[in-house]
Amino acid sequence: MGLLSLAIWLPIVIGAVLLAFGEDRHARMVRWLALLGSLASFLVTIPLYTGFKLQTAALQFVEKNEWIPRFNINYHVGVDGISLWFVLLTAFITVIVVIAGWEVITKRVNQYMGAFLILSGLMIGVFSAQDAMLFYVFFEATLIPMYLIIGIWGGPRKIYAAFKFFLYTLLGSLLMLIALVYLFNTSGGSFDLQTWYKLPLDIDAQSLLFFAFFAAFAVKVPMWPVHTWLPDVHVEAPTGGSAVLAAIMLKLGAYGFLRFSLPILPDASQKWAWLMIALSLIAVIYVGLVAIVQKDMKKLVAYSSVAHMGFVTLGFFIFSDIGVAGGIVQMIAHGFVSAAMFLCIGVLYDRVHSREIADYGGVINTMPKFAAFALLFTMANCGLPATAGFVGEWMVIIAAVKANFWIGLGAAVALILGAAYSLWMYKRVYLGPVTNDNVRALNDINSREFLIMAVLAIAVIWMGVYPKPMTDVMDASVVQLLQHVATSKLH
């Protein structure tokens, strides 16, 4: 078994073993096993980075075995410069989430930890699948553990939120399935992505396929106007669920655009780029304004996620190397920052059991260490230079200004909005005098919480100060992707 298969199946197998543990009397053992499993899975992904050859856009660590020979469906996995960092990010965030749920989750600990490990393996599967049917199976399978995480450990309206999440994402994916079957028939019976990249298609077929893929991926990102499920789900999901959803699951949709829409349908991508740019700008500006008026901290960060992911899709559809690379860097940065923001809200919620901004005030007086971390992550959420949040957004704005000054200006306005809602939330929750007894009784973060915050803080600053390892890995693959987009497929 190769390294990639190990990265996919190790957490799934350990997660399944955890599910087999009954009752909560084994909770302590389950937690340690989950931690060891997630750490082992993260360690397996590190040689993928250290052994990665930078100068080539070819797939690396490729494994290919027959799966369903009758339909020419293969178990075909591999990573390139675009997907490598997402495999590492997924494994890394899973370790963080296991530690974050250590003391908080007391009921059905085995199922909680098991669901996250299985989800981790499935998401790594999505990022490394090179066979369209394998991609689809992993893409859909991620819904199941997430549905359970929201539906079992969520808030008071968890069933409604889980149902809404499932329906939205499933409806979009059904159109994608039809598109995959059409491409399978047109290509003479192949689900291999590399074959599809060379497949000639007329503009009408490309446009229809583009919108079929758009339905699946835009809901996942989520792009405006199909973003309405996200705030509901975030508010009800447990802290770990929100962190994984924001850090990794939203990236599956944006990644789909890079793997399917752009290289398979280059003419349609260019024809409809104006629409994608318009929707992205609405997301970064309008949704930013919506975030400002939120009273619930989780809703505010959820809307800010939609705005940040708007930068990603904006970067992709400007079709310049700095724009696409900026979009990918922004996805990774958002993975660190949004996970950190949700985990910070989780720390407060575990103590006060409220997410309402009005129930806080002056937290800095009782939790100074925690407030310092929260300030760093809030600044990163605004896109402060030398934090992870700045690099990708800055690259996308440069690309946008080069393409069209007004698009660049629109994107830059969003940064001001981002600073407004992030800092205003920080001011009301953390600064000023202590406003009530709940805040007066708060204890500062313990060593477990300090460890999580410190690790994420290092990641956020390291990526902001030295993003070169990330951009070096993706350069060759981004150039190749843009060659695909520039090559017309019309007969």
C-alpha cells in the first residue's frame, strides 16, 4: 500500500475501530486511540511533502488498481502541487479537532472521534482521486459523518440544520453525477480525469456541463446565493464540526472547480467567467455587510467564511497564475484562520454556554492569554500583513487589478469590511470593563487549549511571514492548469 492510500485508509480504519467500542466507560482509551490515530495519519502525509518533486506538474505518488472493470472505474489516486497541501491540511486539522473535543465531548465519545477520523480519510480521498467516479464516491461519502456530527452533537436546532446541509449538497451533486456520466459516454467509456482534459467538446455541451458542476461545487464553497445553509449549520454544529467544515469541507467545492470545471471545460469557463467574478464580488461585499449586523459570534464567522471563499473563486476565474495561486493560498490560509476562529468561540461557549456577542464584554480582564490569541486570529481574519490571511487575498487583489481595476477595487473594499466586522466583534467581546458575572467568573485557557491555540498561531504567522514553501509546490501545477484553460476544445 502506497503512502497516499495509507493517508486515506489509516484514519478510516482507526475511525471504524473506534466506532466498535461500546459505551462511554472506554472514553479515556478512545480519546487516546483517536489522538494516536490522527497523529499517525498526519505523520504519514509528511513524506508526501518531503518527497515531492517541485519542478514537475506531473502527478506524484500515483497508485492505480482496477476497481469496477466493467465500467472502467479504477482506484486511481495521486497528488500534484494543487492537491498536496490540502492533504496535509486535512490531516493537521483533524489532530487539532481531536484535541479540542478532549474534555468537551462526554457522551458517545467513540462515535464522535470515529466520525472525525473517517471524515478525514474521505476528504483526503477527494483531494487525491484521479478517477471521476472515485472522486464522486469520496465527495458524497463526506456528507455522512458530517451529517451525524451535526445531527448528534449539535445545538437545539441540529436536526433542521443537518437536514438542510444534506439536502442542499445532495441536490447539487446529482447534477454533477449526470455530467460525469455524459463525459464517460463522450470519452468512449473512461472516468480518467487526464483523458477528459484532452476531450474535445462543443460550446453548448461545455456550458451545460459547466452549470452541472457549478451546482455541485458552488453549494459546497458556498457561493452566493446558495450559501444560506452555511450559517444555520455552523450555529448548530459542535465546535469541532464547525472547525472542520470551515477549514476543509468548504475547500472541496473550490477544489472541484480546479479539477473539473477549468481544465475539462476551458471555453465555457472563459465564457462564464464574468458570472463567476460577479457572484464572487457579491459574496465578498454583500455577505461582508451581512456579517457586520450579526449578533451571534458563530454566524458572524460563518458569513465571513463565505466572504473569504469569494476571494478564492474570484482568483480562479481571472485566469492568471498569481490569481489561481492566490486562490489556493487563500484556501489554505482560511483553513488555519477559520478553524482558529471557531475554536476560540468554542472556548467561550464551553464556559458561558452562549454565542451571543451581547452576553460578553471585557473578557480580556479575566482571560488575558486567551484574548491575546483571539486578537491574533481576528487580525488574520482581517487580512493583516504577516498573517496567513493576508497572502492569498493580496495575490488575488493584485491579479484582479491587473485584469480590471474596478474588480480589484471591489475586492479591496471587502478587506475593509472584513476588518470592520472582525474588529468590532473583538471590541465588543473582549475589550472594555467586565460587563457581567459570567465574564467575571471566567478562567483563562488550560494547557490543552493553550496547546491548540499556540499550534494554530504558529501556523498562521509562519504562513504569513514565509509562504514560499506553499507557492513553490503549486507553481508548476498552476502553470499547467492555465495551459489547459488557454487551449480551446471546440471542434
